[in-house]
Amino acid sequence: MSDLPVMRGPKTHFEKTHRFEFNEIWGGQKLSKIRYDNGDYRIADSLEQREWSPEKTPLMRRSLRGKIIAITRISQWIKGVGPEWVILHFDPFSIIRTETGRINDE
């Protein structure tokens, strides 16, 4: 058995994103996101974010998909922050915006 790491191709990660943060990404004002890294984010992966709001029934109306072009470990810059916290940086030209209507989140 080999000790070499298992290589994988790019994959898409899915998550819900609060409406306020989602609007900044949708409008192009925000091109990065702080995330807890479970060890699976890689450069060239995509992150699909679905709009979410806790008011009333949570709804996901719009979604964004962007390619991860860089990953910064926050612990490199801020002492005391665990190495599992990262900033994911997106390629602004890769962002695909989709409006899907109202989808109830259960």
C-alpha cells in the first residue's frame, strides 16, 4: 500500500448563506468567505451558496457558484486562531448566478 496522498479532481461544496452576506456576494462586493475547513477545500473546487434567511420559513431563492482560486489559513495572520479556519477566495469571472424561485428548506 502506498503512502502517497489520494488525488481527486475538483468538486463542488454546497452551503446555505445568510441573505445579508449572500447579497454582498451576489452584487460582487464580496469575493471571499471565512469557513471552517474540514480538510476538504482545495483550489479549483467550487462553492455553491444558496440564499437563506431564518425569518419565517427558511427560503433559498437564489444560488451562486464560484471557483476557489486561493485558500488562506487565518492562523497565519492572527495568533490563537485554529488552523482549521480559512478564507476562501473566489475567481470573480467564474461566479454563476441563478434565480430558482422559492424553495422551502426543511
